[in-house]
Amino acid sequence: MFLRLGLTTLCATLSFSVLARDITLQETVTTQSVNSVAVSNDGQTAAFTRVLPRTPYVDDDGSSFLELLVVRGENDPIPFIADKQSIRDVTVHGEFIYFTSKRDDDKYTSLYKIALNGGEAQRVFSHESSIRDYALSADGRYLAFTAQEKADKTDKELVKKGFKAEVYEEEHQFTHAWLVDLSNDAPMAAQLTSDRQVLSIAFRPGHEQLLLRTAPTALIDDNYMSSAYQLVSFAGAQESTFSTVGKLGKAEFSPDGRYLAVIGAADYNDPSSGRLYVFDTQNDNSVRDVLPDYPGHVKDIDWRRNDELIYLGHIGTESEVRAITMQWLETRSLLEPGEAIVVDIEATPNKSAVFARAHRASHPTELFRIENQSLIRLTDSNPWLADITQPKQETIRYKARDGVELEGILVYPTDYQEGTRYPLITVVHGGPESHYSNGWLDRYGSPVKYAAQQGYVLFFPNYRGSTGRGVEFSKMGQNDYAGKEFDDLVDGKNHLVEMGLVDTNKAGITGGSYGGFASAWGATAQTEHWAASVMFVGISDNISKFGTTDIAKEMHAVHARSYPWEKWQWYLERSPIYHAEKARTPILIMHGKEDTRVHPSQSMELYRYLKTHGNVPVRLVLYPGEGHGNRRVAAQLDYSMRLMRWMDSFLKEGKSEAPAHELPHAEQLN
């Protein structure tokens, strides 16, 4: 089963102007991108949000800002809200743009609207706690939303008196469904649920019913593995359930309310939701797998007509957009693979327009319109990127030692010369139910263009267990922690050596989460293959990992397929700490101090083992306030600087000791 490749990225053939220059790490972590899009009923106007990262050394610490803009046709976008107040969950309904925000004197996040032709934002509804997900009925009369119950003042008073004990996993507050009749003079919210966690909410067109995705508890593990879609009346009575198993993604009703399309899992052990199911409410909620044996993963859906569903699929390292009709399940292409990596799609009922957020190797996520099998670009969030040198980037294929065909994305040094061998940085994705697409790969943990400018080859492998190649391939890594899946990484490195591109003695490995696990494994069990490693929020002890994570149910169902007590020794031997004594690969370990997915103790364990053995340079860096990944720009920049300094020291400079731990941040302050 091997996949079509599609077009390699256009940047390989770009001609550069005399003004082309190198990118900086600060520019890498502050690129802007389109964050979300909502389309008007006539399909002519799109409202979207753009992420504005804070400026390192200038702005105070905090999350990125968002601005709201509107684009009509192919005109330049018009800024609507750019006041650095929070903007979330943008929708367009009638003549207004709706969004949630905490503004001015708001105590909690409220619902706001602003006219499509501009003006001031108006508050629509405030609740006794923050509004999370929301939906408006077709006639605009009803507002449905999710929120927690009002905070108990007694609890706050007890905290002031020092009673702060936390009962682990037993004090989560449910998020409930609420309904408001906005036509009332003093609208009040009615609570519809009480005994379950409500994860999303939507109206069923043409019916006084709400579609809820619920889970039995507020735990993230039940969100992943035990949620279901159900219909409730406006009074909160459950009227039907849509039967699925395993992980769930987006669900969307057809415009007439007959069909419900759901992105779900093939079975309970499927690592990722990526199958496309359609329920027929006129036939006792009978369900069809409308894309059986799809050789990729469905990422997004939207209805364009009552019987026509648009879907976005990721196949290999590319993406495609297609339409499927319900009567005969015939499909036709709207956008072939190779044009760009589409992130999500937005269609308008009974209109031909389809909008898409997409990225390429040359730019982050922007807003496009799909038309005549091509993309019309509507935004340019980073015009300065036109002056940046663009390295060659392409998809390559290679065979693992057992014959499995694999693929990955290869980025050449900016000044690549054939016949020269270069140092390598292999960047391993997490999950492992994830994959790399042949688009914008520049992140704080993989500063592609910066590293290519410094003379590095970068490789992004989609090892077995990755998504994008169907369910069977994504299950190939199950019950084999650190086995053939991580051998695939070494085989990829060796393939690049055989190509004459990489110096086998100057190969580095890095990654976060499961990619951090791979980086730790590469520095210990496979130490002879890697000359430097940077591990981020990674696993070092599979026994204690199970006991400290918030996704133990998911780990058993879609990763390990066993429990530690069923084979203690196996779990231990598949842990980097078991191989710490043999480690000869210098390793930099970094972790968010508030990580609940992979507890910081995982990094502390490996650090202590390696430090005690004393055979190799090792350093541990913790980021206060960060969780399973750095979200704030200062922490991202700090990470990038440490990553590149570590790789430079051991891959380019041939040092035997760790570089200085201080970074020149103070010199950059104004």
C-alpha cells in the first residue's frame, strides 16, 4: 500500500532576489498566522483571527494576542478588532460576527457581536461563569453554550483560611450545556445537563434539538476515549445517541438536519480519529463508513448541500479536499495533493465557495479560497518572508530494515553543494499518532530555515505508527514501545548517509513528547547512532509514566495494548533509564514544570541516572508555567536558543563538554 507523492514544495525552485537574507530565531518564534475562519451566509465574506505573538524582551510574559479581520472577495483584509483583548470562537451569523471575549468590566468570558460592516462590539450575553463553546439557532433566537456552574464563594473563603487540600482526580467540575432565549427582555440561561462533561454543542437544523459531545467525567482521558455524540431536547431530555467507539473528532449536521457526519475511529484501538461516518436520522440513525479503506486520515468536514459533504484528507505528507454525495457515495476532487497543506475547511450551505486555512514550506498558515482546483490566497501575514532565503524542501521515501516503506521530509542546507556531507538534525514528531506534512515546519522546536542557514540537514520522518497512511499503518507501532518505530529513525539517518548527504558521525536527534521519548532512546539504547540529543517533555521510564500521566486509558488502548503489571521487565527494558549506563550521547533535557501529560519527573529521572553515571554531558532545563509544550514566546525563544547551541557544540564544534548554561537574554533588554 504505498501512497502517491504529490508535488514537492515550490520553494525548491524559487529564485531569490539580491535582498534575500537569513532568518533569526526571534523571527522564527514570532511569525504571524491565521488562527480561525468563519464565512458569511452568502459565501462572500470571511471573518478570521490572526495570531500576534508577543515581542521577546519588550512585551511582558503572556500568551499571544489575537486580532479580528474581515476579507471580502479578493480585497485586502480589513482590521476589525486589534486592541489586544482576548478574541475566541469567531462565527458569522446573519449580519454579525460573533465571538467570545473578556473585555472591559467583564468578570467572565462573555459573548459579543460586531456588525459585518463594522462598528463597535456589543455584548450579547454574560453568564455567571465563562462561556466556552457556543452556538446560535438559525433564526438567532436561541443561544446554546457550555460553561461550568457558578463558583462557590464558600470555597474561596476556605482557601483564604488555608484549607487548600486537593483531592486528585475527584474535584473536577463538570462543564454543562445551557440554553438561552435571547428574545426575552432579561434572558436567563437554563442548565440542561448535570451528570456529564459537555465537550461541544451545536443546534440540529430544523429541529428543537441540540447535538452534544459528552464524556462521563471531566478527565482528559475520558475526553479522548469515552465520549459520544447525543441529541437532547431544548428541555435537556436525551432523545438519541449516535453509536461510536474510540476517539471522536468533529461532527456536523447537513443543512436540513437529516445526516450527521462524524470523524471517528475505526475501532477502540485506533490511535486517531480519521474515519468518516455518516448517520441517517431518517433511518433509525443507521451509519455508513463512507470512505472505507481510506489511505489517509480525514481531518475536517463541512456540508455544502443537503447531500454533498466536503472533506479534508491528509494522505502521506500532502493533503486533499474532495466532495462526496450521499446517494451514491461518489467523490470528486476540489483540490489535489501538492497545492498546499490544508489545515481546515469552511463551506457555506448552497454556495460554491470553500475557504481553507493552509500553509506551505514558504509561509505559515494563511487564508485561501478554493476555486477551480486551485487556491486563491487572501492573506499575507508575514510579507517580510519574501526576503528570507528558502532552503530546498522535499518528501523522500526509504525502506526500513524489515522492508516497510517509509517517507519523511528532507530540508537541505541553504548553501547545499552536492557531494558535501553535512551535520543532521532529525526531528521526531510526538503522538505517535501524528505526522509531518510537506509545508511550514518552522517551530521553536524545529527552526528549519535558521538551522538550514547554519549548514544543517533537517529530516522529519513519518515512522511506523504515524497518521496519514490509514489505520493499519498507524497501528504498526502498538505493543512495541521503542522497537521498530525507533529503528525506523536510525534507518532514515542511514539512508541519508547512503545518499552522501549526511556525515554519520554528526547526527543529532530531537523531538517532544513521544519524540522526546525517541530522543532519550537515541541517547541511551541507540547511543552509537547519535552524536547529540535534545529531549523535550519526553518519556524516560514507561513504568512510572503510566502512574503519573493523565491519559492512562489512552496509553493502554492505542499505544501499549498492555499494562505494566502484565510484563514489568518488558516495560523496564523499553525505558531509556534502563540503558542509561551505556549512554555516550550528550543530551539536553527540557520540560514544562506544569506538564500533566508527561510528568516532569520523567525528565528528572533520566537526568539523575545520567548525572550519577557521569559518562556523558547532560543538562536539565525546566520551564515554570509551561505544560506539555511551551506556549509563551519567551519560553519558546529560550528553547530554540538552547537547542541550537547544544547541536552546534556537539555536531559542528566537536566539543566534549556542555556549553555554558547562561544565555544572553539580559543583553537584549531595552
